Amino acid sequence: MTAEPDGPEDRLRRFATIWSRAVFPVTSTSLTRPEFEQQLIPLARRLSEALRARTFQAAEGQAVGAAIVSAHCTDPEALSRTLDCVDAYLVLYCGEDGPQEALRTRSARLQHAMAAGFAQALRERTLSEQEAIYQAALNARSTVAEALHASEARFRAVFEGAAIGIAIADLEGNILQANGALLRMFGGSEQTMRGRRVPEWTHPDDAPQVWKLYEELVSGEREHYHVEKAFYRPDGTALWTNLTVSLLRDADGEPQYQLALMEDTTERRLLNLRLRYEATHDALTGLPNRTLFFERLEKALSAGDDQRFGLCYLDLDGFKTINDSLGHAAGDRLLVEVADRLQSCATAPGEMVARLGGDEFVALTIGPDTEREVDELAGRIMNALVTPISIDGRELAVRGSIGIVEGPAGERGPAEVLRSADITMYRAKSAGGNRFELADPEADARAITRHGLTTALPAALDRGEFFIEYQPLVHLADGSVHGAEALVRWLHPQHGVLGPDQFIPLAEHTGLIVPLGRWVLEQSVRQARRWQARHGGAGPLRINVNLSPCQLTHPGLVQDTVDILEREGLDAGALCLEVTESALIGADDDLLKPLRRLAEMGVDIALDDFGTGYSNLANLRRLPVSILKLDRSFTQGMQQFPADPVDLKIVEGIVSLAHSLDLAVTVEGVETGAQAEQLRILGCDTAQGWYYARPGPPERLHDLALVDATG
Amino acid sequence: MERPAWAPRSIDISVPSVSRIYDYYLGGSHNFEVDREAARKAMEFLPGLPKIMQANRAFMRRAVRFAADEGISQFLDIGSGIPTFGNVHEVARAARPGAHVVYVDHDPVAVAHSQAVLRDVDDTDVVAADLLKPQEILASAEVQRLIDLNRPVALLLVAILHFVEDADDPYAAVAELRDALAPGSLLVVTHASYEGIPLPAERTEGAVDVYKNIRNPLIMRSREEIARFFEGYDMVEPGLVPMPIWRPDTAPEDEDPYSFSGFAGVGRTA
């Protein structure tokens, strides 16, 4: 809109400009001043028209006053400035040429109306804004209340529906609230729970720290604690729980409530106890088992000063026979009866009886005075077994062997003690059984070695711990190497190299001698074949291999020997099997048959250790032997010079006898040149001993033979 | 323990609220006596506070128009407070009909009031959420419904960042929001500062103490510290400046001296 300079429109705008400049600084509008001025122009126009209207209309003034409030001029200063402006300039810019006095009066009346309109509008606006903000606060509160309600409903659902028991109490211990799970655990109603106090919930099984933790919590020194705790149910039974108690503080951090969360572990605990019982007791007899016994023994052995222990290790004599002849059911009943009797022997505090397995039982006593007590305990056990046990109408006499170990705590471990008891028990058993023996360190040591070697033997063969040394056999006539005797050795991982006398009897005892003997024969034959191949020109080297009595009776002897010879490609005539004289004493034809078969094939049989046993000279004819090996005891007398004349006569006689029976004679233990010379003169055929060479690895014999061949 | 989203804090109108104090400064009556008392106390130290608020509103108005002129039609106003007049949606709609606006505030009364005011306004909504939890804001149903994060957004943080202490790491929250915005988005910030206030710092501190006493500490930051909020943005001309100097419609010389307190700026994401 254009305005003619100083025309009415232009003057109206100038009024609006002045007005806007006056008021703008006290408005809160975010408009610019020119924008604000644009808002005032229509208001100025209304004022201008009302000024000049024929009749005064208060409503126009009021409307303009209200419009100022709508333009966000809510500060009373805005009204003041507006009225100043109207008073000073409205008539001047908008009065045109009207009567000044009347215009001024009209302007004054308009100002009154504007003030009233402003006040009215501001009041309305203030009230409506106050209403709005209160409404907003209410709405916000109800939103929060709804959310709180929803959240409380959720919490309540959690509280009520939780599978764990929840209770809230004040710091004096008064129960304020408990959930359904907790009531069910206690088997009570809410009434019975209300009014209860936490400190009443003591139980004899409470751990010592339980109530100390509680006091710390309610006094605010502790935020929470976790314990395993038992409670009494109204019916007197025990409720076991995993209990967590937490301190609840208010917004200022002051302790206010205690919160208990509990999980019913009664069933689990019973199950655990049962599992524990089953794991630690023998199902047949109900006695503590090996596991529990070891726990107790370990505890006894780690007890403090002045504490001692006594252990009886019982093994029934001949139980296997009962089991084999009467059956396992009868055997089991016998064991149950024995267990009952043993149980009645160990009733004092600190005494226990356990079944280790099979027919092995142990009784343990602990305390400061076990030296005496363990003897009495063993005596009671022997006594308890005296009365025969009646099974299926049979009266079975039960005997047992007991090994006793007694000593101070803190010196030995359970395994060591038990082993000692075991060995001692075997000692009692080998002394005829039905007795008890006291452990003795020396006997233990012997038995431990013997026992250890016996148990280590089978694995030793698999692990290749055996090896063979060879001792040369020399022709006395010309000193040439005639062959060698194979001597087996055991390279034991702990004990070092062991000679045959240390383990062959054990191998005989366990039957391992058969596979071991076969292995020795195989190795020796292979070695002999190797020697022959390497210096065939010097004539065949013979190999002597020892046969133990056990091997002699083994049905596979002949077949095994034939197989090995064939496989290795050695002529039967190059092998000599040495059999001790004692093994053939009283031998019948059945026993001799395999030897005969071997002899027929060309294998030489030597009678070893000749002269040490009960030599039945007449029997010699019957035996399929071709060589006599004189025991070293005959040659010992020839070590000095001059030689013992009696020994000389005996040897001379034996050689003469042997030669007349067409037997060759070999002497062992030749240690000096004088001996060798003497034996040659006496007519012995071959000799062996340190004078020539000690037993050694096969290479050494090979070297000897080479020297012999070239020399 | 962190308060779950479904358990809002309780409402205590006996505690002054910064949004209602702001309303009072702007001549409004959306406030309670506790708010007015705090506002009057602060004004004893800084009588020009209303002018600073007014300058804030005027700057916001220019910035929203600028954004609309830049082609932006989505506005996210965090810390929107009590809607009085000259609100973002009014300015934005005037410049760009159909613009979408989402207001965010953590004051439940401000949110309730906004809901009442916006009840009949299309494409505009309010979210009750905290600036410090940008993911809650971005994942809210209102933002999901009204803001397309694949297109540029004008993010308004007007007179809010100076209510967040460094310990709460407002920089991280602002950076997280920035990372969610499409290229070409704008960040609109005003922030209180000791710089530019036409009074000795001791006087200003009196006002600062008032906010501290109502448990809404006012964090005065230097221009440099404020500029760090724009990390990852290119500053729009004339940069970070006193409010009246930012793209003024009228000569800044005419402005009240108080309106030069603090800084305002707009940045654009690359």
C-alpha cells in the first residue's frame, strides 16, 4: 500500500512507527521491530477511526488493548508506553482537522478503554496459562501415577509370582510382608507369618557367623549377606534355604528395611546327603567305603601333635574258595555278616570300620593312645571271627589275616600307610594266616621291592626293559671261544640293572617266565645266527640258553623252540638248553619227553649246577643230557695254589664218570689262570668265568671270537 | 541402578523448573510461584535475563527460517520446554508448509503441556526423553513416525547444552546425534557464556548460583568449548557469534546489550 507523503495513511504509519519503537524494547516477541510495527498498523488504524467516529465506542479501545496482549506485550510497561504514545501522538497524527478539545477527550476515553481491554485480556491470558500449566502438571502426574501403578503392579506380580521366597522386614526384625512362595516354604499362612520377628528364626544348625552378619546388616554396616540357613517349619521339620538378605535404604541413604530372598534347598540338600552317603558307603555292607576311609585316614594323619593312629588291615583267609564253591550270593552274605561283626568291634569314638573292596576291610582308631588300642582292636576282630558263620545251613569257619600299622600323625601319607598295612597283612597271611602282624619297616622294604618288582614285571617285558648279556664259553684245550651263555638282565627304571636271581623266581611265580623265556630264546638264537653270519669261517659259535622249571612243563616248549630255530635259521646243533639239576630230580618220563624230543633234533641239553642238588648219578643215564655243568663250588678250591687235593679228586672223578657216559664237562666260575690250567689237566672240556670274560654285550663276544680266530 | 524407562521420576512442582523459569522470562504465566521466585532471584543479579531469552527466541526464529530456506523440512528440537509463541513448528510451517517437527524434553510437565498445545497440530509431536540418551530419542515412536533420518534434519539444541555438566559428557551425546543425521543436516546451538555479558563476572555468578541452588546448574562455557559441539560440522556463516550478529534482520546496534551474552551458531554436516 502506498501512502501519499503526509497524507492520512502516511501519518497513520508514522504513528505506528513511533508506537512500535516505544513498546518493542519491553515486548517478549521474537519478531523484529519492523515486523512488530506491521502488527501494530491495523491497531493504529482502529484507534484512528475510533478517534474520529461519530460516537464513542469503548469496545474499539478495549479490542486494541486486548490485541496488544495478543502481540505478546504482556509487560505492564508495554501498556504504559502505549498509553503515553496514544496520549501524545494519536490526536496529532490521526486527528486530522477535527476539534482538538473533543479529540483529546475522545483520546482520553479511548485510553481508558484500552487500559481496561489490556487488563481484561492479560487477566484472561494469565488465568488460561495458569490453568494450562496446572493441567499439564496434573496430566504429567497422572502419567507418572499410571506408570507407577503399572510398575507397582508388575513388581507385585513379580513379588507374588516369584519362585523364590521374598520377605520384607523392618530393622527391628518385624516381618512386614512375605510372598506366597515363602509362605509355602514354611507351610504357614500369612497370619502366622505376620507379627513374627526375624531373630526368632534361630536353628541349631545356624553357622556361627549367621547372626553376626544379621546384626551388621540391620545396623547399616553391611549391605547384604548370603548364607545357607535352616529354619523350623511350624510342624517342627527343617527347611533348608539359600538365604540372601539385603539392606534397603531410603532416598537419603538411611537404612530402612531388610529384604530376604530365600530358595528352598531342603530337597536338594537331602539328595546331596544321600548322594554323599552313597558315594562314601559300600552298597553291600553299608560300611564306609574306600573314599570315606581315605578321607578319615587323611584327616587322622594330618592331625596335630600327640595324635596317633592305628590301622588294622583285614583280609579273609580263603574267601575265594568260599565264593567259588558256594557262589557269590553266599559270599556276599558272608561279607555282610563279617561287616556286622567288625562294626561291633569298633564302637568307641574315633574308631571306624570300612570295606575297601572284595574281602578287604580296615579298622581305624585315632587318639593319643593307639599303641595299646590298636592291639586290642585287632584282638577284638580276631575274636569276632572265631564263631563260625552260618550260611545256607553250613557253618563256615572264617579266618582272617590282619596287618597292623600304628604311629604318630604327621609323618606318613595315607597311601604309604595303607601299603604298609597291606604288606604286613600279606606277611601275616604267608605266615599261615589267622593271625595279626605288626608292620616293621625292614620287612616292609623287602616286601615292597619284591611286591613292586612282581607287579612291574609284565609291563617291563612290553616296555622292552629286559636285555641280554653274553658270557663266553671257552675250549680249555686250545683257549678258543666255543660259544656263549645268554644271561637275561632287567634294566629297572628305579632300581637299575637287576640280575636273573632277583626276578626270575618272581617271573616263575607269576607265570611270566614263559613269555620272558621265549623272548630270551628268540633274542639269543637271533644273536647266534648273527655271529655265525659274521665270522662263519671260524666255525659255528654255540649259544647256551637257560630253561626254568616252569618252562620245562610248558606244553609249547618244543614247538616254540623249533619255530624260533626255523625262523631265525639256526642249526639245532648250535643251541644248548641249560636245565638245573634240581628241576630234573624225580622227573618222570612225561617231563623228560620234551627234552628228549629236543635232544633228538640235535639240541644239546646241559645239566646246570651239577653237584649242588641231590645228585642221583644212576639217574644220569636216563636223562637226555649231553653236557654237565659243574657248579662253581667245585672250582673255588682250585683258586689257590696248591689246589685242594680233595676237590681235585672229586672233579677228576666226575669228569671221568661224565666222559664214560659220553657227556662233555663245562666248568663255571673260572677266575684265575691256575684254575684254568688245573681244569684242563683234569680233562674238562669247556670253561667260563671272569678269567676269560664277564658277561657283556654281544659285540664284545664278537670281538673276542675275532681275536681268537686271528690269534 | 538406572531407572527403567517405564518408571518415570515423580513430579514435584515445588521444585523450580528451568522451562517454566524460561517461560516467565518471556512474559508467560505457565509457571508457579517457586519458578517465579527463582527467576526473580536470578534477575536481581542479571536484570537483562529476559532480553537474553528473547534474543534466543529471535535467533532460533532466524535459524529455523534459514534451515527452511536451505530446503530442510524436518526439525528436531531437543530441550523445547514450554511452548509459548513463536515455536519452531509455527516458524517452520510459515516458511515451509508441511514441515515435520518433533519436540523433546525431559521435564514431564513441559511434555504434558506440549501435548496439550500440539493436540490438534498435524505432523508435530513431543517425546519425553533425555538429551543424554540419544538412542531413546532416535528410537522413539514419534521420531520414527515423523523424521526420516535418511534426509537432512535441523537439530535444535537451543539453550539446553549449558544445563549439562561435563561429567555427563554432553559432547558424546551431541556426537552420537550427529552420527545419526544425514549429510546436509544442520545443528542449531545457543549456549550461555561469561563472554559478552555487559556486567562483571561476579554479578553473573550470582545468577549461576541460583541455578545451582535449584539443582539445575548452569554451565558457563568458553567460546572454544562451545565450538567443540560443532565437531564434524562445517560452520555456516558467520560462525559462532553473539546471537544478534548471526544473520540479523535488523541492525545489531539497535539490540539490547544483554542480547550479546553467550554464543549462537549453525553447523552443517558434510
